[in-house]
Amino acid sequence: MLAIEWVVSFLLLGSFVGFIAGLLGVGGGGILVPVLTSIFLSQGVPVNNVVHLALGTSMACIIATSISSLRAHHKNKSIIWGVVRVMSVGIILGTFFSTYIASYLDSLYLAIFFAFYMGVTAIKMLRKNINNRPKNKLNTTSLFASSTGIGAVSALVSIGGGSLTVPYLVNNNVCLKKAIGTSAAIGLPISLAGTLGYLIHGWNNDAILSHSIGFVYLPAVLLISLTSFITAPFGVKASNHLPINTLKKLFALLLIILSFKMLLFII
């Protein structure tokens, strides 16, 4: 049976991630992966498997928030479904292949890549917002190629792809509102394919923790998803009253600190 301290830890983590996601409109992977890495190490997970388990578990947690976000944006008619259909094919292929590669990589290399990506993301948040000037026009070939890359990177850092998909769509003559909505819809195939990939490619490691399947720890997924689903609406409401630009800068600094802390745990 899962000890009460871990139950409380997962519930609190989900509450925080859900609130931040609603408040700032960002995914929780940047917080979930390093914190889960710390928790799993405390639970006795071997260092060579701990980042894999954190990535897979975090990806599974994104499924619930992706569905909720997709429904909201669909209701507001801000999703370009034609783009979603084309990109989903590349997303699924890229994500699934990336989880296969990740299963053979050492935790240290995954941690380094994660820290580097989150560092770049944080710097962008600190510097400026997305450039909303159209540059190119979408075509099927570029959509497929780009979505494959987006899926591959998303699986390696356990994100819904918004930080990659939104700028790409905006730079290809899609208005910001529809770019965000379409990115939210694309987050669902990313999370589903990523979760399936970490389940299958980690199948021989299902004894990492009791109640884990492959590289996904089910108790954490259930508890985090539950509380994040509850607290996300509170974050959305708070966004109307709090200084978002200041909070984004603080969040960026938090990403950097957590990423480097994860590296220290692994090295």
C-alpha cells in the first residue's frame, strides 16, 4: 500500500501543477518531471530508470488536462481541425519513436536534454512574447515534417507541445487564438502516444515500483490528475486578478532551478 506521505506529495503536486497550468496557460511537465524524479529517488527507484519513469508518468498526467483544454477550445471554435488531422500523424510517429530512443538512453543524458530545453524555454519567457506577425503559409509537407519533430521533442521532455506548436503555427500565418486552440488539440495525441510509448518500451521494467506499468507509475497519475483537474479552474480565475507577466518570469526562474536540481540528483 502506498505510504500516506507519498499520497499527500502527489496530491499537493497535482494541485500546484493544475493551478499553474490554469494561471499561466502552460503545461506541467517542467514542474512534474524534476519533482517526480526527486520523489521516485526517495522511493528507491534506481538512478538509471528514474528519469524514464518521471517522463512517462508526467506524460500520462497530461492526458486529463489535454482533454479538458481541447473541449474548452473546441467550444470557443478556436481549433483548426484540418491542421490537427495532418499534424497528428507526424506527432504520433515522432512521439512514439522518441520514447523508443529514450528507453535506451541513460537517465543522465535525458536529464541534460530536459534541463537544456527548459532553460531555453525559460529564457524565452523572460525575454519576450510570441511574435504574432505572419511569415509563411501552411502546407501538408511542412506540417507533417514539423509535427514529427514536435512530437519527438515533446516525448523527451514530457510536454504537450504548446511551446513548440504555437510559435510554429503563428509563424505560418495562423492567428494566435487559433494557434493556441489547435496546439491544445494536438496535445492530446502527444500525451496518448507518449504514454503508450513509455508503457510499451518500458514494459520489461515494470518492477521499478509496485503498481507501475512500463515507465508509468499509476498511483501518481491518478492522484496528480485528480487534483490538477480540480485546481486548474481556480488558476484560470486567478489569472484575471494577478500580474501574469511577473508570474511568468517567476515561473521561468522556477523551471531553471528545478531543472538544475534534477541534474544534481542524477549526477
